Amino acid sequence: MQGTIILNPNQELLLIKEQKRILQTLNKNSVCAVPVYPLYIFLQNEQFKKKQPIDIKSIISKIRVFSAKIEKDDIYFPVVIQTTDKMVFNEKIIIGKTKKEEELSKDFELDLKIFRICLTKKENHTLEVWHDIWCKLK
């Protein structure tokens, strides 16, 4: 199981709109990019890997999503998570796959204030959510 952050529906909709805009731009002349779902932050950092959602909630003080980038085959939003002890961790929200290398606009930024923290388990094409709790940052 893996620690995961699920955005609230309003903020997720903002990411979906930006995802759609990016994919339309990349696919303008030919189809070279496809969307990826869900738009979750699957926590990869060791700091979060073995913790329960309630423990993760207690140490997060800020989450900011930045303009999308393309790296290898992934289109993703970089995410910076700041903890209460001022440590900073970099994560990603993968929003698509592409073979195209292109600079994307850098005019998107979003602070996540309300979200769920949970454990997820991927199996084949299903995703199970366990022990989810809501979190509201100031």
C-alpha cells in the first residue's frame, strides 16, 4: 500500500481543465499525447512511505502544484510538499503520456488546501482506497 493524496473535487477540476488544455496543445497537429487518470499524488518519498494517513496529515503544512513539465514519456505537474519542520519534498501528479518533447507554458500554480490522505493499492487496472481522512490546511 502506498500513501496517496486525493484532491478535493473543486481543485481536481482545475487540474483536469489544465490537463485538457495541455493535451489539446500537444495534439494540435497530430495525436501524440494521451491522458492518465486518476490525478492523485502517489507519495514516493521515503518520509511518507511507511506512515499511516493520520501521521502524514500531522506533518504536512503546505502543498503547491506547479506548471506541467514533460520528462521522458511523462507529462506531469511538479508538486512541492512542505512539512511542519520545514522539510521540502518533491512529488508528481502524472497527467499524461507522450513521445513529444516540448516546452509547456509556465503560468499555472495551485495551493492545495483541502484534500484527502489515504493508502492506495493498485492491482491491474483497479485502485483501492483505504483509511482515507480529510485534511484542511490554513
